[in-house]
Amino acid sequence: MPEPRIDLPQGTLDLLILRTLSLGPQHGWAISERIQQISNDVLQVQQGSLYPALHRLERRDWVKARWGTSENNRRAKFYELTKRGYQRLEIETDAWEKLAAAVGQVLRTT
Amino acid sequence: MLRDLLFRLRCLVRPRQVEMELDDELRFHMDKQIEKFVNSGMTLQEARCQARLAVGGIDQLKEECGEAHGVYFLQTLFRDACFGFRTLRKSPGFLVLSVLTLAIGIGTSTAIFSVVNPILFKSLPYPHADRVMMIWESRSDGPPLFVTYGTFHGIVERSRSFDAIAVAKPWQPTSIGGDRPERFEGQRVTPGYFRALGMLPTMGRDFQAADDQFRGPRVVILSDTLWRRRFASDPNIVGQQVRLDDDLFTVVGIMPQSFENVMAPTAELWAPLQYDPSLPAEGREWGHHLRMVGRLRDGVDKEQARSELNVVLAGLAQTYAKGYDSSGGAPNGMVVRSLQSDLTKGVRPALIAVLGAVILVLLIACVNVTNLALARAIQRNGEFAMRAALGASRHRLLRQLLTESLLLAIVGGALGMVVANLGVSTLIALSPPGLPRVNAIHLDGAVFAFGFCLTTLVGILIGFYPALQASRSDLHTGMQQNSRRTTDSRRWIRRALVVSEVALALVLLVSAGLLLRSLKRLLSVDPGFDGSQLLTMQVQESGHRFDTAAARNHFFAEALDAVRHVPGVVSAGFTSQVPLSGDYDVYGAQFEKDNSSSGDGAFRYAVTPGMVETMRIPLRRGRLLDEHDSAGAPVAVLINESFAKQKFGTEDPIGQRLRLGPDAGHADRPWATIVGVVGDVKQESLAVGEQNAFYIPTTQWPWAENVLSLVVRTQGDAAALAPAIRSAIWSVDKDQPIVRVATMNSLLAASEAQRHFALVLFELFAVVGLILAAIGIYGVLSGSVTERTREIGVRAALGATRRDILSLVIGQGMTLAVLGVGIGLLGAIAASRTLVTLLFGVSQLDPITYLTVIVLLLGVAAVACGIPGWRATQVNPSITLRAE
């Protein structure tokens, strides 16, 4: 029985996508599968938010997209991090950790 | 940044390709999902179904991706605009009414603002224009007076409040040469004039103290336009000589093109005043005919300047007691007013009233368009509920509606600009004489921006309410055609809008009615003479051959003789001033019986025999002037009825003696004798009555005038005789300029031009307001009849007669109208207070006006109710009931 799913807080989807892509270029479906797997099915990314997010990241020049072939030889759109994307990932990871630590601290002490 | 732009650009330029790629991407995702489900043991059918459910609305997803591309906004806007156009086109009635209403509202308000802005609100085109002051002498009774040179001279010597101070008077030199003499408009000024305004010549130099000496050098400064027109922009003009009135004047400077001479807008040249600084008591130096302007020193305010001038004046009154006696007594004090408020004082009430009226029109227009938009929103209730059900967000609905109303507003605004442009030129053409800064009026950028902001604002305001309503109403009730609750609240608002429209229209109508009745009253005022078939023109003598009084009188006598022989001329005479022509002379009159050294001010008419007869001014007592009252004979004077009554009461004034003008207060001067009393004549305005006046033969006045006005009574059309009369005068001397040719009736009309101007605009606005209000009532009622078709059908089925139904609908409409009239009455009573200065002979609460307007408004409302009412009676119960 998987743990109940949690809605992603605003803005964390971008971070998750960037992190997933830092391991190498991926297409959209793989990104969502990967996030679901790693989080033991706690985090499930809806297509409804995944693709708008990817396109937004592309516009901001944090990821770039190119068409390639998938494992079973189908045309698929692969996303990979740009240099600015890596920088962004660092900033966001940092910010997230600080936030998580701070929130944890507060929850523990009160 | 650049990437971002390229990305957006690609989406914008190649939307098809971007969309295809998105399709591919999503299909790939879907297939993977199906594959996954199949692998986990579902049938293909089941897997497809599940995958589709997981994705959710594919179109919604695409839309969101599009939004992420950052160009979606523009696309949506474009799509909304196209859609808006289509829907608007489907209801042409709504489109035409809204656009026209907006165009009229925005157009008229922009036009009026264009006219009012430079006159009332923009500062004058001078540096630190707020420091430029007009200065007047004042007596305890009556309006401020022009200053005398004596007062000016003393103030220059003793006052410390001003950086520069100057006086100016009109000057109309003639240039002879060519086939027709040309008379220029100009000013005689003291050297500080341009410095007081803060302007300097671009070429040459300003006037200096040395220029303004008694019998000093003849120098002249030209305006830029005159320099271009008469001297072909000659760059070497400074130092050259020009011939004016038979004298050679040296050009010393050219004023810049940007110089706007607001005190005398038509003046094209300036020469030094050159009055006698020894201030002889009997000279022109003590006549009230100079306009004084000064620039306040830094740190001195208007009040300080005034109190300082009053102290100076008290000293002057002692030093120059004799001089002040001949000018009609020393003034009690000085008046200091900013040049701007001084200039606009006369037109301010009319302009403010017109501005108020146009704001009312704009309000009515906005209310009307809101009303129309609201009616449409109600009709489209179902449509919007359907859109919301299909997944349109509230935000999206709002945007659609806002786009539509902005579209309306922009189209209306564009048309409004056309109206504004036409309006401005019409207003300039209609503008009353004496409207200051007419040259500065144009549809400028600021006004255009004002109009455009207004358009957008109106658009947003109008769009706001229906959009909120449509997106707020819950889907379920919206989908059901008859949602009672929501339409009720909206119906209430629409009724309130109609009530306010009627109220606003009433305010406009009452104001227009009051003005109309005032003007009617005014034009029926007896001017004191017979203005029909009367022609007037100004004749001037120019040149040194007229330096002696005898030569002057001789010319006018010969000219008069020539005019009398023109066929069609009944009689003719010369006078120093024409009633209602806009200018006037006031001189002192000291009566023997008063035993006082100073005199009363009175209008002076220096006339030739025949003038009073020509004007048909009635003789009350004694005799008129004739040929025997000439130079050398005992001085004979006529006074008017009011003066006679004021001075002599019931006594007979004939034979009484008085001293006039420069003779007043001088015991060594001979007395003149009153030989007759004539009826009062309106000099300044039809609205001002009972002013003192006297008539004296031109040949018996202490000096001979070089400008006189001819009045001619004609048979038939007066204007048609003008060329013949002109050539008769030129047959005596072809070099004498003749200007201001006008029939007396046109002068009469022009004298009330300001009221007429306000009236025309008010009438126009009132009619527009009335029509808009009628449209509003009609719109609400016809909408209400449509909504209540079923109810009416039921009523009819249950036995209501046509009369019952008609009275139901009309009663509903008339309740609104009566309510609006009630509220409007309060508004009109408040608004009419601002009109008081424009009214004449009519109380601001004139019951006839109020009654007429109420009857008119209710009548129009009844007609507007009647049409939907009639439609309601045509409802066939069997059809409507089945249709539901």
C-alpha cells in the first residue's frame, strides 16, 4: 500500500523537474515517472501541470528541448538543463533546504 | 532575456508548428501511459480510458501550455476582440447606440475641455505668469476703472512692489499706399510693457526709458506675423523706417513668434506712449483709458502690493489734487488681480457652466452605455453560464467581457475624436467676441490624451459591472433561463440608472430653459433706439493734413454730406461711440447746481447733428442738436432721461448748466447748457440699464476726434448699401480707412454673444441628454417586457385587458421617470445657482421653466414607455405559454 499522495506546494514542481533533469536529458513522461518512483509514489506529477511547467522553464532558458528518439524508437521531446538551469537548481535547492530546515526547526521546538 | 523573446516570437509567428509539436509530445506521453497500464495487466480499452482520465482535459492542458509560452495573452486578446466584433455585429442596435452615445459623450467633453483648458486652466504663455498682475483704480461705487497716466506715473516713482510695470492703450495707425489704406491694430505702451510680461524681442532691442519721452523719437516694435506679412521676413528690418499715419517710424525690434499678447491679441505693432510727464491737469494724462500691467517683485504677494499701492495713492491724491479733479476725483484704492483671472473674469461663468453641462452629458452617456451593456449581459446570461460550465475560468470570462467593452470604448473614442475635432472648430466659430486666447485653442496632445484616458476608463467601468455579474452568477440558475433572483438585483440597478439619467437630463433641460428665457427677455429689451435698417462703420482720419481741428471737422462734414446723397440713405450722422459696439468713453460732468468741484462719470457721445434722429432715440424734452450748435456758438448739450431724473428729479433740466470732461472742476472754464433730454440707450449691454450719458456736438467738444463712427439709416437692406457709402466717403478722401462695418442688428446680437454661446451649447446638450434618457427608459422597459413575456401572457390568459397591460408597463416606466424628475429637481435647483450671473430677468427658480421642462420630460418618457407597452399588448397568451 503506497503512502497517501501529497499535493506539491507551489513552486516545488520546478525544483523537482530541474533536479530530475540534472541526471541527464529526459522526456516528459520519464520525468513524471521518475519523480513518482523516487518519492515512493508519494509525489505524483499531473500532466496538467507538468507540461505547462516544462514549457515555462524552456521559455526562461533553464532547460532546452530537442527532438530525439525514445527507447522504443519513437520521436520524443527531450529536455536537458542549460547552464543557467544548473545555476538555478543550485539556488533553488539551497533555498529549499534552508526553508525545510527552518520549518523543521520550528515544528520541533514548539 | 533574448532567448525568452525569441521563444515567444516563435510561438507567435509559427503557432501551427508549435501546436503540432505540443500535440506530438502529449500523444507520446499518452501512449507511454497506456503502455504502462497495459503492462500492469489492463486491457487496451481500459488502459486508454484510464490514461485519458489521468491526463484530464487535453484542450485545457494545451491552453495552459500556451499560457506558459507567454504569448497566449496576445492571442487571446486577438481572439476575444474578433469574437467581440462578431457578437457586437450580431446586435447592431446595441452597437450603434453604444458607440454613438460614447462618441457624443467623449467627443463633446473633449471639445469643451480643449476650449476651456487654455482659457481657464493653463497658465499664460509667459515665464512665472502667476506674477503678472493687472492693476485698476477703484471707486467705492461701480466697477474698477482704467488707470490714468497720472496714477501710473506716481506709482512708478513711489512703488517698490514691482519688477516692471507698464501701461498700454490701443493704437490704430494707418499705412497709406497701395490702392486701399490699411489700418493696423497696435498698442502704445510704456517701456516696461514687454518686461512685465517677461518677453523680449528676438531681433533688435526692447523699448528703453529714452524712447518714452514727450515728443520723443518715433520708434516701433513689430510682431513676428506683421514682419513676415508686410516685410517678407526681411532680416535687415531693424533700423529701417516705415510710414505710419504720415510719420516715419524706425523699427527697433521684432517680437518672437511665440509671443502671445493676451491683453490685445490682434495688436501687431507697438510704439512708446510718450505722454507728458509734467502731467498737465487738463490733458489726456488724467483720462481713465490706460490698462496697467505689472510683474510682482519676488517675495511680494498680491495683497502686499495692493496695500502698498493704496498708501502710494493716498500720497498722490494730495500731490495731484487738481489732476484728479479733472479725472472725476481721486480713486479710493487700487485693485490688483492676476492677469489670468482678469482676462477670464468675463467669460468664466459661461465657460464653467458649459463645462458643468458637458460633464452632465458625459455622465448621462456613461450611464446609458452601462445600461445597454447590462441589458445585454442579462440577455447573455445563459451564454456565459454555458461557457463557465464548459470550463472557462472566471478570470477568462471577465477578460472576454472587458475586451468587448474596451472595444466599444475605443471605437466610440475614435469616433469621439472626430466629434471633438468638429466640435472645437465649431466652438471657435461660435465663440463670443472677447473670448480670450482663442488662438491658443486647438485639439492638442494633452486633450487627446484626456479623451483617450476617458475612453479607456469608461470602457473599464462599463465592462466591470456586467462582467462581475456574469461571472458571479452560479451556473445552475444561470443555465435555467428564468433565474428570478439574479435578474431581480440587476433590474433594480438598471432602474436606478434610468432614474439617474432622467435626473441628469432634467438638470440640463432646466439650465437650458433658464438661459433660453433669459436671452429672450434680453433681446426683447428696448435698446433705446431703432436698430433695424441701421448701418454703422468707423471712419478714421490719417495724416498730418488733419492736424488742425478745423481740418478734421471739415473732412467729417464733407463725408457726411456725401453719404447723405447716396441713394437709399434716409439719414446719417457721426458719433464718437456706437451703442453695444463694445467700447465706451466715460467723462466727468460737473453740474452748476451741485456746487461741487468734481463731476459724475457719464458716457460721452460727441455727435454731429442728425445722429440722434438717425438712431431714432426719442426726444423727451427741449430740442435736439442742429447746425447752429457749432464751434464758437454757446455749447449745447443733451442728457439722457436717467441722468436728468437723478440730477433734477421732477425739475426741468432745460437751461441748466454744467461743465464736461476736461472742463469739469475748472472754475475758469465756460459752462455748457442743457438744451434737451433724450431717452436712455443701452451702451454696454442690454442687461445693464439706466447709465448716465450726455451728447455734445463734435465741434463743441474741447478737441476734435480723429476717429468717428458713422450711423446710417437706410431704405431696405442696410448691409447692401455699405459699398456705396464707403465709396462716397472715399470720394472725399481716398486715403481714409473705414473699418468695423456692421449693421446695428448684428451689433445687438453680438453684444449678447456670450449668453448666446452658452445657450446654444446648453440647448444642444439638453437635447442630447433628453434623447439619451429616452433611449434609457425605452431600453429598460423593452428589456423588462421581454423578460416578463410569460408573466404578461399569464395575466392576459387570466383576463387582463390590453388597457390593463398597457398601464402596467407604462406605469412601471413612468414611476421611474417621476422619481428621476424628483431627484433632478433638487439637482437643478443646486445647479441653477451657478448660472445666476448668466440669467437676466428670470429667477433661477422660474416656475414656468421648471413646469415646461417637467411636462416635456414626462411627455418624452411617456412616448418611450408607449412603444414597449404597445408590444406588451401584442403578447399572445396561447403562444407564449406554450413556448415555455
